[in-house]
Amino acid sequence: MAVALCLFSSACVFTEKHQFPSCPAVLILQDAQSLTRFKLGPARDITDIRFEAEIFNFRGQCNYDEDGEQWKVDVELLVEISVERGPANLGRNIEFEYFVVLPGFEGKVGGKQIFKVKGNFDQGKRRLVYRDEVRVKIPLGNPIDVKGAEIVLGFQLTPDELKFNRARRNR
């Protein structure tokens, strides 16, 4: 599965006792990187699009913290999402969700977080950029365990939206 990959390059922390590795890898799930939201009904023509969105960028930093025997890495991300208004969006409003998943912790508390986005296009504007600050805490046995840690971003899609994305990609 192809994904966009970014490792934070300036996130190493040095202390007298420990030299920490870089931050966890952050990936954007290709099937869930974009969202095309249509108006209600079966039509899927370009004139039926309410809005299209894409997670196009993220950046961040991380810090390591020791609490007794337990280490954790605290990751701060700025997620950037581009949204373009479609012809069927007469009310100028948008509403969608995106997720942050820690694959190593799926099914556990904090393994998946869903963030809701609600907004409006300004009068006469067809495009906006939404920026959201996200904080993720990953428990570790020790700082070296971060090498296997990943953070995955994507839109929370309906089955039809996922099918649309896959069909578009396979054209």
C-alpha cells in the first residue's frame, strides 16, 4: 500500500543519560487521503459534488517523557486540509471527519481518534485551507521502541466514498 511518509528531522532530544531517536513515522493512508462528498441521491456527476477535500500536508515535533518505568512520546502535529467547494454546495457549509490512528494500539483506548471539522466557505470563495493541531501520546517500553511506532492520517469515509476513491485511483 502506497503512503506518503514523513519523518521529523529536527526532533531528536539529547540529555546526559539518553540520546533519543527521531519522532515516529507519520503516514497518510492513500485510500483515505482525499474525500469527495456528493449531495444526497444516487447521482455522481461533477455537478453533484458538494465539496472535495485533501490532506495535503502535516508537520510537527515530538518530545520524550519518562514517568517512572514508563516512557512516552508526545507528538504534536499540524494537519493541513485543502477543501474546494463544489457546484452542489449551495449553502457554503462543510462537515467531515478525519482520523489519527496508532496501528500498534488499534482497539485500545487512544488507538484511533476521530476529529470533526465544520465550517463555511466565505462569500465568493471556492477554496479554503483548514489547519488543525493534533496531539498524540504513544506509550513506550523505552525510547528505542519508537522505531516501530507509526501514526496514520486519513478521512473517515463512508463505504461509498472509499469505493469512489479506489475507482478514481484505478482509472
